[in-house]
Amino acid sequence: MDDTRFGLARHVTLPGPLRLDGGALLSPVEIAYETYGTLNADRSNAILICHALTGDQHVASRHPVTGKPGWWERMVGPGKPIDPARHFIICSNVLGSCMGSSGPATVNPATGAPWGMSFPVITIRDIVRAQAMLLDHLGIETLAAVVGGSMGGMQTLSWPATFPDRVRAVVIIASTARHTAQNIAFHEVGRQAVMADPKWRGGAYYEEADPPSAGLAVARMAAHITYLSEAGLTAKFGRRLQARDAKSFGFDADFQIESYLRHQGISFVDRFDANSYLYITRAMDYFDLAEEHGGHLANAFRATKARFCLVSFDTDWLYPTAESRAIVHALNAAGAPVSFVELSSPFGHDAFLLEAPELNRVVDGFLRAGA
């Protein structure tokens, strides 16, 4: 008999309560997730994939809203480094998001209406605790590996620090152990764009079915710039005009880069919730793994026996290589086994989501080494 807990488009309501870092108790806890592959007899082949800010559980399946392929099909699938023929793969929608897990858009059972801004503020560690609750539901005690890029990398860092005995290998790609002032500044611009939109209505826009799309689109445009490199932007767009031979001397999208960013903003609002954007960016800004462990990053890793693999990209200025090196130094200080590589890519921070054969080889080799 097939286990209904496993498969695509799964959803579970767990009773909780989940005690959050902010002090609130969240109950129940809804988690939307997908699994791929088969859990082996001793339940030792499970890999948890953690998604980034605007990602979701559809890591290797078609997105139900956009119809696009899974966001990491370059990494996950038959013959890929994370292979359902070898691994039992789990990817859950993070707490606070809008693809089925508990968040501002889900219903508050106490009121029967969407939470909106009454949803409690969450942290990366809260997200990881919710993932651990999901693993308990699935009957998985220990993960063979936890893998993630960007905000997913923050979660993978938090896993061995929060549950040192539940993960054997950790892959952190294009990430950081804490947000810098510059990181926080870009997120604050995005949050203010959302909250300045009159349609935000203090977060109570769900009944109107008229969300703050303009504000969220601007937030996405600003963030998207940080995901790309200057060299990549110059190569792809330069100062080329968009569908015209001369400047318009107006404020239409004269340049290709303007048109591209507007498209990114408009397409984003069709699949993402504005309040979720506020909550998840806040969780990222609050993330400071050293602060959680007495001010010393190495302390976060002293209790775990996990192996670590870190990857950075040379053109990533959002989470530059120096951020990964700081984590490596902390892991060395904690005596944890760690491998690290900086890869070359013209694509900036987004390189981890794009065609990167070297990244695939690194992840594949690291996972196989622990098999």
C-alpha cells in the first residue's frame, strides 16, 4: 500500500504548538511539501532541499501557477547529483510563505480569516524547526544531507546548529551566516515599496482580491538587481534600447534592462504574496548564526558530526565569497570536516540556479563521498 505522506503536492496540518523565537506559539502548523524517490528500509537516504526567498516546494515538478519546470531541475532528477533513484528527496514550502505552509495568507483558526499582519514574525531557525516537525511526521530521524542555496543555505547552516544529531552532511551554496547592513538595506527598500502601496491596506488586502501588486513588483525589481552581476547585466543588456531605434524622451522602458526588470516584477506578483515577502525578508534580516551561539560562529557547529561543503561564486556580490570563507573558518575552528570552492560564473548570485556543470560536479562528488 502506498504511503499517502509521500509524493507530489502534499500538505499536512500538524497540531503543534511550535514555539517561535519571538515567543509566540503557532498552532496548528501547516506544511506544504513534495517528496521524490523512495525512502530506503533503514530510512538513511533522505535529503532535505531548502528553497530560497521566493522559491517553493516544487523543486523538480511543474509549478502549479506559472506552469514552469521545477526551480532546481538542473540539480534534482534522474541522473542528476540529487537523484530520486538513490535519494529520498524532500522539499517543503517554508513557514511564512504562500504556497500552502502557514503564513500570513493562510487562515487563522481563531478568527476564520487570513492571518495578515497578525501572523507572528518568524526566524530562519523557526523555519528549520517546522521542517523538523515535518520530518517527524514522515518518520525520518536523520537526514543524509541538507542542501540549499541563498536563503536555503541559511536554513542548511541552521540545521546542524539546531539539530546537530539529525543531519550527516550539509551543502551551503551562495549563502551567508548573517545579513550585512547592505543586505538589510535592500530588503528594507522592498518592504517599504510594498507598504507604501495604498492597496497594501496594512496587510488586510485578502478580502479585496486586489493585492499591492505595484509595490511588490518594485520590491522584486530592486531585489533582482542584487541577484545579477554587473558584468552579466552588461553582457546581456548593456545600454541597448528596447524595441526602438532612438530614445523616447519619456519614461517608458527605453532600455532593455528596464523592460526586463518590469517583466520580472509583473510576473512575480502572479505567484507570490506581498505579506509573505515582508515576513520572509524579515526572517533573513534577523538571521545571525553567531549571535544565536554566544557571539561565536564556531560554537554553532561544535555539537555536530556532520560533513560540510560550501560553494561560492566569484561574481556574487549579494553574498560574496568572503561570507563563505568566514563560515569555513568557523567550521575549521570547530574541528568540523569542510570542503570549500569558489566557482567562476558571469551570473552573480543567481548562478546557483542556472546551468553550472561545475556546481553539479561538486555537489555530486560530495554526496557520493558520504554514501
